[in-house]
Amino acid sequence: GDSVTQMEGPVTLSEEAFLTINCTYTATGYPSLFWYVQYPGEGLQLLLKATKADDKGSNKGFEATYRKETTSFHLEKGSVQVSDSAVYFCALIDSSASKIIFGSGTRLSIRP
Amino acid sequence: NAGVMQNPRHLVRRRGQEARLRCSPMKGHSHVYWYRQLPEEGLKFMVYLQKENIIDESGMPKERFSAEFPKEGPSILRIQQVVRGDSAAYFCASSLDRNNEKLFFGSGTQLSVL
């Protein structure tokens, strides 16, 4: 079945460092891809999305490009802030389009 | 415009008791999804409901778990005879239609089974 694999955490960076969180997927067809963010004690929020190959989703300085050839959707940010500390989930809509499938999440901690 | 409301925020049960988790979707939303998050793991899909109908329950355990979304009132996730392994955060999400690219999540219910 469809699945998402993302790099394990935790990831700890200093403020203003460059961030990459890897995500690859297995799916039938060409699913829409997402990054969600979960701040402490809260539910998930959609961070960005891409619906077709070569699309780039972006929001709050984060970017991710839908790479069909490598089945990847890596999350990047050029300069992280302490407020970016959260758990990040890569996700896709499954082939039946009835549900979103999430990766295991990557916890990100940013040091001042 | 209130978001997705889940209650209680925290629920403590002893083994063998029943747990009822409630989810009120965003106003106007008729599609509800339940997910479970085990400690240090990702979200696992449990069930997708539309008003009065279960659309996809492929992630629901075969026994003890049930879900409903009645015509009036919140969606309920019910766990009978809870065991320690049921301890987890349970998240509800809603969408306006079947386009689940626009999901809105609640803050979750943390279930602890003693």
C-alpha cells in the first residue's frame, strides 16, 4: 500500500542554520504531497503542499519540491528560528483518495 | 469561527473501562477523520466518516473500537474494555467535503489507561 518514510529525529540545530528533513514516498499514481507541523500540545497544521510533479510548495520560509523521479518531497528552510521547534510530518493522499497517510514525524529542536 | 473541538483534552481510564472521545467538526464540515498517535510515532489513520455513514474503517482495530457521526451532535470514538496499549493521543480532523487536502485538526485527546 501507499506509504511515507521520513528521516528519524530528533534533529537539533542552532538558530539560523539550514534545515533539511528528508521524505520519500511509495504510492500508486501521483498523489498530492504535504508537510504538516505539530507544535507542542496542539493538533497538526498544514504547512505546505504540492499536487503534481515539479510543483514547489512554500510557506513561512519552508519549501519542498515534488520530485517524481526520486519519489521525494524533502522539506528545507534556509535559516531556522527557535519558534520552528516542532514535530514535522510528511504525508500523502492515498490512491483511494479517502485518507491522508502520514510519516512517523521528525522532531526538530532549535537552540538559541 | 471555532475550529475542530475535541473533548476531553485528557482522559484517564482503568483497564476494562470504556473510553468515549468526542469531536465536533468545524461549522459546516460533514467529513470527519480519526487518527491515533502512539508515543514517538506518527499518526495512524483509523476511520473516515461522513454524516451517519462510515466511509473507510480500514484502520480500526477489529474489536473494542467503534465510531459514529450522527446527524446531530459530535462524532464519537468509543473504546470498550480499554487496555494499556490503547494509551495514545487521538486526533480528529474535519473537512468541508471529500477533498481532504483541506483537513483541519483538533488538539487531540490524550488517553491514559492505568
